[in-house]
Amino acid sequence: MALSRVFVANRGEIAVRVLRACGELGIETVLGVSEADRHSLGARLADRVVCIGPASADQSYLRIEALVVAAIGTGADAVHPGYGFLAERAEFARACEAADLAFVGPPPDAIDQMGDKLRARKIAERAGIPVVPGSQEIGTGEEALALAEGIGYPILLKASAGGGGRGIKVVAGPEELPGALAVATAEVMSAFGDPRIYIERYVASARHIEVQVLADELGNVISLGERDCSLQRRYQKLVEEAPAVLPSMAPTDAAVLQERIQEAAVLLAHEISYRNAGTVEFIVDQDSGEFFFLEMNTRIQVEHPVTEEITGVDLVAEQLRIAGGSPLGYAQQDVAVRGHAIECRITAENVEAGFRPSPGLITEWLPPGGPGIRVDTHCYAGYEVPVHYDSLLAKVVARGRDRDHAIQRLRNALSGLRVAGVDTTAAFLHTLLSQPAFAEGRYDTRFVERLQAEGVGPGGG
Ligand code: ADP
Ligand code: ADP
Ligand code: MG
């Protein structure tokens, strides 16, 4: 049965994105807002707005009970969780189900299976998908030393409950391991309430490549191709593109690799009876040409627009249709890729001050436009960026006939963006996109870190 009224349990640009998709499908909307978001763009666009609590996310966007009560009270028949906040909390999906609300996402069991990285690694292995060589949960420090010795340094310590780039630590040699383990355990416990840590081999020259999948209630699964998200800072994505390009490999080898990665993603989705939109993340070792499963994000992702731009598939509309019980609107052979798309995340941060958050009143907001440019944002002149949340202001996406064209358009778009009142990362992103190595496709996940060490960027060279 098609959805008739959706409760949006999120904020910022993704709330706006979901509200617009609902509007296009003729679905009524209710937006739950915190006290700090009463005047947000989403609050203006929603058919109805309910306040769900004070500014602090703990008391609003993270309160399962309050959100479910608000959804029921406003007569919604479904809940869209967006990304972040409760999107990957099985408990939230279960509470929605128990209240007869369709959760616009996967079944709670799929969230549970993929939300725990140790468990997800086991499931991927069972399905025959290569995972990064690594360990099970680490017990004692001695055990960790022995395991790391077997895997070979450098290694990464990772939190089983981790996400958003948090809880990852590189360890160069055995002398650093005991200290790093103690610090990591404490940090991970306070961030996620779960101390479990494991070891992965550190892939030195890595590309982050992920696959967008869609699965309907009948169990049909399709891949919408890969995205490359290798430009990162502190294990967090800054720039994402589709399709992935791997010029370090022979074209036929790259094509075979990309096909195998997509097959692995679809296989994993089948293995866990996945439903709705999801992303399977992999790491490609550019030295060996191997690929390994990293994790699965059981929700819509920040960078979903680049896939939409090259496939013409509206992923959020598909999420809503699937949650309403419709079969997939596309078969695998209907998915065709055209051109190239690149997205960059503009955040309210001061780059010179070490990316210090820069909340405040936006006094001027002139987004770029023109052919091939898409801006997903909740900002406008007069909007006050609250201190309480994530600093994402906008995602600027450029589509071009090929990668060079997309880069050219995106650089031009970034130059045309005018923001006053808060600091933004736009100039820094422009510098990144202007690097010859980026244009040639020769980079890895440490590219940004290295540039910064060389002093490249605004205020630098
Ligand atoms: P991806 O979707 O590529 O995995 P992230 O892991 O950065 O990218 O996206 C999820 C992150 O987005 C969460 O860790 C959270 O900090 C952040 N987030 C959550 N809700 C919002 C929101 N409404 N607007 C912007 N950022 C958010
Ligand atoms: P999160 O849940 O925080 O997103 P991921 O496992 O997806 O964690 O990893 C985030 C990023 O950290 C990757 O995109 C990659 O840049 C880096 N990373 C993760 N695992 C490895 C690894 N084994 N070797 C090298 N880099 C890694
Ligand atoms: Mg990840």
C-alpha cells in the first residue's frame, strides 16, 4: 500500500531532500523539529511541523519514544530516518514497526547484522566476500600484540560499534600498541557505549569504493554502480564521485574489479535479506589490485546524489516507493550510467583554525547554478546555523559529460558560491579539486592529509 503521510525524523539538508521527494510523490509530510530548528527550511516546506524537544539531539532527534509518539499523533503511516541520528538504530526501526509505522529503511535484523562491524565481517566472509585481513575482538594487550604480529604493521584499531570515521587508530609498530589500545578502548566506550575493538591490516595506498544497492520487499536487489569517496579527512568523506575511476590499473583489470565489487555488494544484500536503499563500502588496495569489504551503511548516504546524477534514478523516491510495498521501478539491465558526477560537502568550518566549527547567522547566501549543477542545502540568507549539530551546509554536485568536465563545472560552481556570516570549506575544496593528481585520478585516502602537511590550501600554498 502506497504511503500517504511520512514523518521525517531528521533535520538539515536531508530533511529537505526527503520532504521534496514526498511532495513529488503526492505524500503528505510531517517534520519533527527541535526547538533550534523551528525556523529551518524544512519547517517551512513540511505540511505540518511538530516540536519534539529541546535543541540538544539527546533530547530531540535521538528520542525514539518521542518521535514515535509524534508520528502516531500526527497520523503518519511511515517514518523516514534520513542519515545519522537514529537511521542505523535497529531499536528505532523496531519501535516504528511495533507502532504500525513503515520504517523507510531495512528490516531491524539487517540493521543489527551490519551495525556491528565484527558481525558484519563474519557475514561477509561467510558469503565468500573478501574482508580486510584482521582479527576478532581483542581481549588482552598480549593477545593484541600477537594478533598484530600475525597481520603485520602498520595496523588499524577499529571499533566494532564505530561510524562516521570515529574510533579508528593507526598503529605503526608494537611499541605503540599498548598505549593506543588503552586510549582507543576508553574513547570507544564513551563514544559508543561499546568497548569492543578489533585489528585490521592497514591498506597503505587505498581507494574507498562503495556500491549503492536497492532492494524491494520481494527480495529483488539491484546495484546502481560504484562511488569513489577517497578524498577524506580524518576518515571522513569530503568529495565523492561516480562512477569510480582507477587509472592506476589497466582498463580491463579495473573493469573486472568494478564488476566483482558490484557483485559482492548484491551478494551481501541477498545474504542478509536486505530491503530498501543501502551502501556496501569496500577498500581497494592500489598496490595489489585487491578489494576488501569494509562495512555496510543501512540507510541513505550523504553522497547519494552523485549516483542519482549519472543514473537518473531518484533514490529517495525509490526508498519511499519500496517502503510502500512497490516493487523496484528498475531492473538491473535498466540501469545505465551516463557521464560523471562529483559532489563536495561544504561545511561551516574554519579551515585555518584546524576546521573549527563556525556556526552563526548566514548574512549572505548565493548558491551556484547553471547546467549540470545541483545544490542540496537547507541554508538561506538569514538562517542561523545552530551550534548543536553537524556543520554540513550544502552539498554542491556537478555533472559533466566526463570526469574532466565535471571537475571543471564543480570548480566553477565553488568559485561562484557566495556565503557571508559563517566560514566555509569552499575555498579549501576548490584547492583540492585543482590538484593535478586529482585530475589525473592518481590519489588515495591519504591525499588530503599529505597536501595539508605540505601546506597546500587557503592560507597555505
Ligand atoms: P556517509 O553517508 O557517506 O557514510 P557520513 O558517515 O559522514 O557519510 O554520514 C553520516 C553522518 O552524518 C553521521 O555520522 C552524522 O554525524 C551526520 N549527520 C547526521 N544527521 C545529519 C544531518 N541531518 N545533517 C547533516 N549531517 C548529519
Ligand atoms: P566508518 O564506519 O567510520 O565509516 P569505515 O570502516 O567505513 O568506518 O572506514 C572509514 C575510512 O577509514 C575508510 O573510508 C578508509 O579511508 C579508512 N579505512 C578503514 N579501514 C581501513 C583499512 N583497513 N586500511 C586503510 N584505511 C582504512
Ligand atoms: Mg564507512
